[in-house]
Amino acid sequence: MSRSTLRGSAITAEIRKAQAAAAAAPVAPPKNGKGKPSANPTAAAKGAGEIRIIGGLWKRTRLPVAQRPGLRPTPDRVRETLFNWLGQDLAGWRCLDAFAGTGALGFEAASRGAAQVLLAESDTALAAQLETTRQRLKAEMVRVQRGDGIAALRQAAPHSLHLVLLDPPFGQPELFAPALQAAAQALAQDGFIYLEAPALCADEALAAVGLQMHRHLKAGAVHAHLLCGLRAQAAGR
């Protein structure tokens, strides 16, 4: 077994451990806006049904959120922090959102000037919704691809992407290691990978696939990682 495979197993183990801990923790009842238990927990769990693009060309534009199992749009606070880390101007960047879902991350990148954004989504209904949104925004720099996001990363030219967005379903921990490995191969020397996960990825596991931590934020149960290549460290980033 290769060192990369061993470290990939380590990443999967970290995710599974975080899931087990979350499952064992007591679940608080949903609350309404006044801090009291909600009279309708089912309705509270469904969410508002939309999110907004935070900045750029389409600032405040609403994006629909379908009620799909495991769909977990990146919170406003986390997206705002991410694009503060990246800088507000992504002009000329080539981006790939490998688990696009609502498209919040990919459309946010396009709104801030990215030249090319590929939204990969395996769910047929979500992919259709993304295409509807793309057409409504007249987002010619965005392309929607229905299919496996990891396969899309593997098909990308080596070192061609400035930003890879990874938000795999937390219920499928086996996706995290191959997604990171494929993203690392496609990443440009000065590029970044954004990863959402239910656990903090260990430095050793990241290094095994040629990555290192650049920034990290914990928001609730979500660990938001901004990663870059080890080559970027050598270049003095």
C-alpha cells in the first residue's frame, strides 16, 4: 500500500471519528428566532429554501435551496470569510466546484470575476436547477456538468485550476481522500483548495498528497480548510 493510500485512509478515519462523535452527542431541539424551542421542528429543519450571493457582480442575488438529503449550503459567514482569505477579485481564475449542490460557492467565485467556473453535480435535479440559475444570471463563464465531481477533477489538466471547491456530503467520508488527491493533481502552483469537512484534517495526511494548511475556520460542526500546495510553500507564499 502506498504512502498516499495510507494517508487517504487516515483522512477517511478522521471523518468517520467525527461522525461517530456527532452521533453520540445529545441533540438540542430546534429553536425559533427568540431562542425558544420551535413548535414545528420539521419545518425548522427544512431551512429557508434560499441563500444569497454575498459579493461581486450578483451581490444579494438569491439562489434556491432544494430540500434534498444531505444538501448543506455553506453558511454566509463561512463564505464571506473564504473570499476574504482569497481576496475579493478573482479575475482570470479557473475554478471547479466538485460537489456543487446549490452552486453557492461556484457562483460566488464567478460573481467575483472568475473567468471559468465548472459546477459538477451528480444529482440530476440539482444539476438542472444549477443550469436554470446559470441561464437566469446569464453566467457565460459558468458551465454545469452533471456527473461525478471527482471524475471531473481527474479530467482537468494537471496544474490548471486556481481554485478547487470541495464540499462533499458528510455522510460519505470515503469521498474526501480521493477528492483531495484529485484536486491536488489539478491545482495550479499558486492555486487554492477549499475543503469543508466535519473534522480537522491532519497536517501529515495533507502533506502525503502534496498539500498544506493555509487557513482554517471552525463554524459549528463544520471545519473550513483553505489549502495550498507544498510547492507554494517552497516558493515563499
